[in-house]
Amino acid sequence: MMTSKEIGAFGEQRAANYLRLRGYTVRERNWFADKCEIDIVASTLFDIVFVEVKTRTYDEKDWQNAPPPSLAVHSDKQLHTRRAAQAYLRTHPTKKQPRMDVIEVWLSKPVANKKPRVLRIQHYKAAY
């Protein structure tokens, strides 16, 4: 059985792969500043993208009716990731346009030493 930390790391890895496959460069993972974290810092030709990844596990039979993982990106979480993004930009100046994205990773519940299956990945650009 995977711990919630392992499930989160698994989802972040899937989100990073998702971004790479769509032409993003993943610059950092789990970047910390001032007790705030950014799950993924990525870039495109014109944007520097700060990504909050929310991963949840669901029963495969009814996951489509479940609340989305992005509901956990509440105003306090947004404030913390904005602060971390500002700290990142102070230490990594760029002319690229900053953007705050959210990626939801929907996983099947892991069973008997098997990794969960990705049910869905949803990318919200400029989410906040």
C-alpha cells in the first residue's frame, strides 16, 4: 500500500511527464522558499510556469462523479505558491511571463503492491 506522500510523488512525476510530452521544460521539482513549495517549475518559449499538482485516488467505478482534486487549491494554498513563485523569480530572474497552473492527477486506488493507474490528467493553465 502506498502512503499519501508516495501517491503525491507519483502524481507529480506523472504531471512532469505530461508537461514534457507537451513541450515544456521542467526546471525544478519541489522547490522550497520561505516554508512555501512549488511542485513543478516549468517553462515554455514565452512563459515561466509554476504548477501546483493535486493528486487523488478514486475507486475506478465511480471516479467520474467524485469531486476534483483541484478543490484543494484554496486561497491559502494559492497565496503560499504565489509567495514561493515570487521568491523563485527573485533568485532566477527571467523575461518570461509568469503563470500559475494547476494539474489534477486522478489515480485508481493502488492494490496489492501494484502502482495506481492514471485515470485522468487535467491541466488548468493560468488557474489563478
